[in-house]
Amino acid sequence: MHGKALRTLSISTVVAMATALALVFFYAPLEAEQGFLQKIFYVHVPLAIVALCGFVLGGLLAIQHLRTRDPRWDYRSYVVIHMSLIFAVGTLITGSIWAKGSWGHWWVWSEPTLVSFLIVFLLYATYQPLRFAIEDPERQSRYASVFAITAGAFVPMNFIAVRLSTAYLHPRVLGSTSNLPAPMALTFLVSLVAMALLFATMCKFELAAKHTRAQVRALRRRLAGEADARRGARSAAPSLQHVTAMAARVQRGAPPTSHTPGSR
Amino acid sequence: MNVIERQAPALHSSSADVGRARQPRTRLVVGALLRKELLVELRTLQSVPGMSLFALSTFVVFHFALNRNSVEGDLAAGVLLVTLLFAAMLGVNRLFVADADQGGFDAFLLAPVERTALLIAKTLTLLAYLVVLELVAVPAFGLLLLGSPLGPALPWLVVTLLLVDLGVAAIGTLVAALAVHTRARDLLGPLLSLPLLVPIVIGGARAVEPLLTQAHRTAPAIRWLLTLGLYDLVFGLIAYALFDFLLED
Amino acid sequence: MSDAALLVQGLTRRYGERAALEDVCLSLPRERTLVVFGPNGAGKTTLLRVLATLLRPHAGSVSVLGSALPAQSWAVRGRLGMLAHEPLLYRELTARENLRFHARLHGVREARVEELLEAVAMGSRASEPLRTLSRGMVQRVAVARSVLHDPELLLLDEPYANLDPAAVELVAPLIGVGGDGRKRTRVICSHDPSGGLAEADVVLGLRAGRAALLRAADQVDPDEIVGLYR
């Protein structure tokens, strides 16, 4: 189910990242004020953009889950949000390094992007504890989707609100992305594409890994008989009911065709 | 989404003598729910007194923590809003507990009513708790900590706090419904709410700031009132759209 | 539209990767009683909750009183009554306040509340908070709650638990007969083989989520029911 796409994605990611790194180190000019440190901009801003889009995408996938009740959408939503959270932490760390390098402090309140990310991080950090705290798997998926949609809508509004509040204090410290000279703009674009591909690849990887693991579990359970029904281990990850159904079909000897569970 | 399951025309039933209306109007259902909430709260006094006392204690703590006899301007706005927000968290935590523990959800879900009636009723309940809280907390704040006269600030303060309350009520109800079915309900309520409430804190504090100073007795900047209003509207709509999914099984 | 009160085919409801109900089929004509037997965890409560529109079926078709679940759940809700393990009543409110609240939710007039309070012999204690009443009394009020809106279909989870014989006598006619004098259509979950069998028209035996036994009651031996529990 994931194999072919994964290979294409991985290769393109490697190519894109290599190109981006080459451009960053050898092509992009050194910025007048901040010097070499400014190059972290090519990591920090793409991380930020991809993370933000990831959070909003998580919300959109969650909407699909609530509309169709297909657990696969919840799965995708979970993985995307999980990955975006990691990228968000990356944004905070690179932003902090940049702030220390150019402003002297590890944290600055006057940079609205950084502040917004802190708030967004604090919100999404509750996503997994929320999931983990609900035992019933279907309820867990549903509540997680509600959270993902709420939080996804929150992200842009939060950005606007924080930007409004910091407008009075200082002008943007870390520079804006407009008015970039051509070489920098090109490097930035390539970095952005590379980051987006990295995100997509890592999501695919996680989806494929979980899917495979769930298939093995389901087959094992089928072979052992349903006797050891509830294994008891609570998990924050959504369950894959459709995989169980597929495993049942495989055991009966039928082809494991794609199957949409649930009635509406 | 759940459009099919709403606004259903009622169906004829065989039994005639019970004298029941087919599907009670949402307005009446919200009224019945509100009545029940009020009764339970009056009997148990588990939300409002606690919230009010907490606010008063917090003012005292702030006096010692900030080492100030009075606060003004943005410091005053901050102290007031933070106190109200944290007291609100207490109310949010308890909002659905009685229903979850005593099977109230099932009883409601079995009734032939619009499910958003519960959302409306609970939001109005939380709003009422917040208003009562402010009736206690704001005068207390004026007495204990505020360096400037409260009286002239009141009209605009009331307007701003009302907008803040609407936002807190909408988000608080949604988060409370999310948190109540989890194992760590007391913890997740505040953890989920606070980031979501940051824009309200921003709008509320910036709006209230000019009101709480000696010299500038001006009205709040419209920008902040608009921010509050829009945020309230958006989250009200989101809560309205998503609430049904939290109720069903 | 069939005349059957219940028509269930291939009903499956999962709990994560485990099946709480699997491929359950049954049908029940109106004015008949279905009694469901089975050990704990067999899926009796899940089945009841699916029929009550509280749980969505994951697969299969369910038709209650002519309406297909879950698409037409709204059409059926006011015509169902449910008596669960929990009384679904607020402990801090009185019996009267609780019943009035439910009456308003169902659009039932208030005089009916008084009628039912008398019918379950709770008239004298109707103004005391439920937390001061014994379990048996609370159960009586719960029965009143479940028949308040005179439902066409009554779903009961061990209705006679916590009730002394006198209370059972009071409550049985309310559960058994509707406001129009006709017998109620009922689904009862029971652990009592002889008592449950006596009331049943159709018997369903569940084991590990599957229907192990589905037959007309007069063709069922009490020993078969006991066998489900082994």
C-alpha cells in the first residue's frame, strides 16, 4: 500500500535536500548584518511554514474523518499532527539559536512568529495526552478529530492575534521574507520544497510502519484465536479496524482488497 | 456532517393519551436544561462560590507576589484577566462532571431533541457563572488592588468583560465536553483551554488597559473589541459545528 | 416498511480491534418480548445501546420501529425508552424534579409525572433528593422515567435488579403494557434463566459478541441458557 510512493518520495527528498544544502552553503550570498548565522533562516522559516501547514492539514484530515467515519483519515491526521509537532519544536529551537546569535537572548517576545509557535506548541503538546487519556478507541479518534479541527482553526487566528499584540513593541527583529534578492529567494524556495518533501516522506514512513505493525498484530491475533481478546495496552495511536478486516479476509483466502468499513 | 440528524420533523406515534408534543422546541429544551443546571448548582454550590473565593484569594496572592499595594494600567489589566481566567478554569472543570458521572448524557441523547441544545444550555450556564464571578471579583479588585477609581471605568469594562466571557464560555464548554470523558479530566481542561484562550487574553487585556489608569479615561481601542468579537464568533461557530460529535458514541 | 419492531442483520460493532458484536441477526415483531442472555462481556449492553441509537453500528443493518439506524436515528428517539444499569437521574434533584426534567425533554405534560409517581408508589417521597433514597426506590423512579413518554419500544437491562417482590409487582405492569392497553415491545437483558424465559417470546443468547442461540422461547430449554455461561 505504501511501498512505491515511499521510494519515489524518499529519493526526491534526498535530491531536494542535497540541492538545498548545496545552495545554502555555496550559492546564497552572505547577508550583510548577520553574516553566516543568517543561513539558519533557510532552515527555520521552511520548518515553520511546513509545520503550520501540517497543523492545518491535520485539521482538514480530521474533518474528513468526521465526515466519512473512515479510521484511515484519523490515522493520517494523527501522523501529520505528530510530525508537525516535531517540526514545530525544530522551529522553536532554530528560532532560539537565531535569536541568541543575532539578538543575544535565547528567547525574544518581540518576534511574533516565535511567540505564536510557542503557543501552538503548547496546544498541540496536549494532543497525545488527550488521546492517551481516552480508552474507547472510537471515542478517542472522534475526540482527537474534534481537537485537531479546533486547533487547526486556532493556528491562523493565533498568528493574527499575536502579530497584533506585538506590533507596538518592536519592528520585526529577524527580518521578513519579502524583498529578498534573487539568489536568496531561490535558495529559500528550494529549501522550502525540500522541507515539505521531508515532511511528506516522514509521514509516509510512519504511516507505512504503523500499518505493517498493525497487519502483523491482526494476523497474529487471528491465528491465535480471538480468545485473548483485549490486550489491555492503552495507546495514543488510533486503531486500524480495517486492517483487522483485511487480515480476516487474508486468512479466509480471499484477496486483501481495499475495504471501507462502517455504515453511514 | 451531522446535518441529516438534525432538525427532524416529528413522527406520529400510536399513543395519543400521553399528551406529548412531537419534538419539543429547542428553546424549551434549552430552558429545561438551564433550569436543571441551576437547580443542581443551587443544591451543590460546587462552582460559583468556589470560583469567587478563588478569585479573592488570587488577588491576595498577587499583592504579595508583585509586592504592590496597587496596580494600574497594563499590570492591572493583567492581574484582573489572569485571575478571572484561572477562576473560570474551575468552572470549566466542573461543567459536565455531574452529567458524565450520573448518566445525564444518555438521558439527553435518548430524547427527541436537537443536540446543540445542550451546547447552548451549557455555554449559557458557564456564561452565567462567569458573570456572577465578575460581580464579586471586579468590585473586590477595585477595592483591594486597583490604583485608579473603578466607577468611571465600569461601562466599558462591562462591555469588554462580556466579550471576554462569551469567548471563555464558548471555548470552555467545548473543552469541558472534550475533557470530561478522559481519565485526566481536571488536568486536560486547563491545559487545552489556556492556549486557546491566549487571543482572548490579548484582546481583553489590551482593551481593558486604558480603562484602569488614573489619567487616560478613554475607551478601549476598537481593534481589540473587534478581535474579541470575531474570535468569539469563530469559536462559537466551531463549537456549534463540532459539539454533536462529542456527544455520540 | 416492515411491521417488525426490530430487524437486525449482520450487526457488527467493534471496540478498537476487538469485536464487541459480530454478525448478529435478529428480528422481533411488535408487541413481543426479546430476552437476551449471555455472560458479562458477551455484548448484551452493547446490543441494547445500538438499538437505543446510542451507538452506531460499524457494519450490518439495523432497523428499529421501521427506521434505519444511524441515518434515521432522530425519527426513533422519542419512541424508545431505556432502563440501563445507571438510573440516568441526578442524585441532587428530587424524584419529581428529575421526572419533570425528562418530561420537558420529551414534551410530555406534567400531570403525567404525578401519575407515574403514584404508579410506582413514590408519591410520598417525591420531594426528597435521590441521594437520600434507597437503591430500590431509585430504581422505581428510573422505571417511571423510562416509561414517562409511553415508548413503543422499551429496552431494559436487568430491570428487576434491586427491586423487592412488592416493587416488582408494581413495576411489571408499567413495563409490560403501554398507555393504549397493548403489550409493549421489549428487549430485556437478563441473567435469570427461568424468570427471563417466562417473559420471553424470543430468546437470544450471546457469547463473545456472537449470537449463539436465537429461537422462539417455547422451543428453548433453560439448560441451554445456563450452557451459555460456561
